[in-house]
Amino acid sequence: LSAMMSRSIKQATNKIKEFKNLLIESRANNKAILISTHLLDMVEELCDKYIMICAGEVIAAGSKQEIAKKYGLDSKKSVEELYLQIIESREQ
């Protein structure tokens, strides 16, 4: 990596850490923040509740445990795995 590229990566990493810390602090203060993303591993780390959307339609909402229970899935699975299983079950 060039020095410039290395510096850019370090700056981006710091911004991501700042963003995560802001979200964690906001959650601790009972503030709600809506995050729209495809990065489900990141939201699982930061969020208590989820709204799952497929083809513009809300297909599930609630905590990971509530969503898993509603669809008869294992709540120990990742949010991404739950989402994919819900999508798969809707296609059948």
C-alpha cells in the first residue's frame, strides 16, 4: 500500500469507529436511529430491532428473537441468515 492509500484507509476506519460509538451512545440514551443498509453484520452489532424489507415490502419487524419466533427459526442464527431464510420461505 502506498502511504496515501494507507492514510485514507486509516481515516475511513476512524470515521467508522466514530459512527459506531455515536450509535452505541445514542442507544444507551434511549434514542432511536434508523439505519438503512445491506451490511447486516454491522447492524446486528449495533441494533436492537430490525425492519426487514424485500422487494419494497416489509417482511419482518422486531427484535431478532421476535422475528425468529414468528417464523419458527433459530434466534442464534445471524440477522443475515434469518433474512435469507425468510426470503427463501416466501419463495416456496
